[in-house]
Amino acid sequence: MFPYRDDNPAILTPFVTVGLIAANVAAWVVLQGMGGDVALATSVCELGLVPGDLLGRIPIGTAIPIGPGMSCVIEPGTPWRTVLSSMFMHGGWMHLIGNCWFLWVFGNNVEDAMGHVRFLGFYLLCGLGAAAAQILADPASSVPMVGASGAISGVMGAYAVLYPKVKIHMLVVLVIIFFRVTVPAWLMLGYWFVLQTVGLGVDSVGGVAFWAHVGGFVAGAVLIKLFRDPVLWHRRTELLRAR
């Protein structure tokens, strides 16, 4: 199921949501060479988050595989910077497009509820929460973690708390059959969250960081109470009542 829009008009111009999408695209073009083999491998090695490297569980000089015929060598440095940089790296075109699309669908209305500056801080904190969950799940992991999906999961968690009854329009694909359905946000996002928990046992090179998704979603659902702006939220609720 793929959400393509919601029945939830925005009050504010989503400057931060658009800016974050632009930052992810810029990182993909400038730092990752739009997926070229050498640039992509270099960016994943240098800017991806490796839990075992971050916590000193992997010896310096260890080669870790990142794909067929490709590997990274753990080098001395400051791996803590990768906690932030990894949020803007991606593993492929579909990874980037999917993340940016979900951020576009759900980000503007969450930004509406807290304002631009708060939303930026909220987004980054959700990304940190997602990274922490993945690290705690496997502190010695040598699999590089890249992608904005942990932070975006936090946006989705916030959306589920703020707008559970808002209608989400989705495209459903069953083999060669395509059709559209409309469901409340709590159902769509709840179903997505269940899928992430089901995938928690998956552990493979280049696989999905399910713990990051779960951690980000929970962080967003919790933090929204602290970051929601009372004045903006009052405007949002009045708009929803008037519809």
C-alpha cells in the first residue's frame, strides 16, 4: 500500500519539509553521485552509521561487506558524526524517492502543528531516536545504516497521534491489479507499524533497519506532546472541525 495524499489541508507553508527533501536530494546528487557505484560505496562507508564502529566493537582495519564485491575498512576517526550524516544518505533511487514521498505526504501537517523551528528539531531528534534503537538492538553490527526513514518514521508517529481520523488515500498493488482505497490515518499508520515489528528479526547486509523504524515511530509519538505548539494546534483543530 502506497499513500499518495491525505484530506488534511496545511495552514503553514512547509518550508522545513521541503528543505529536508531538498537536502536529501542534494546529498544524493552531490555526495552519492546519484547512485554511481564508486560514489555510493564511498558515501555509505564514510557517512553511514556502523553501530559496531560507533561503539568501538569493531577493530580498526576490519573490512566489512556492503554489497557484492564491495567492502568498507574501519578507519580511525570520529564515527559520532555519522549519526547525523547517515540520516541524509540513501542506498538507491527507490529508497530516496520513497522516503521523500512519505515525508511530503505526512510532514507538512506535522510541521503545521509545531512550527518550522520546532519541526526541524523534532525531525532530527526522531532520527537520533531511530539510530539509538538500531544501535541498542545490535551494538556490534557491522552493517552500515543509511536513510531518512528513521526520522520520517517519527513524523509518521506524530501524525498518527495528531490526526488519527484524517483520511489517507492509498494505491494498492496486487501483482498486476491496481486500485485505490481511502482509510483513516490510524489504520494505515498502524498497519505500517505492525509490518515493521514483524520485520524485527530480519538481519542482512543492505537490509531494512526495522528497529530504526520502530524507534523513530515511537519517538515521534512521544515527542509530539512536547513539540506541539498550543496556538498552532488550536488553529489546526479549528480547521479540522470546520471541514
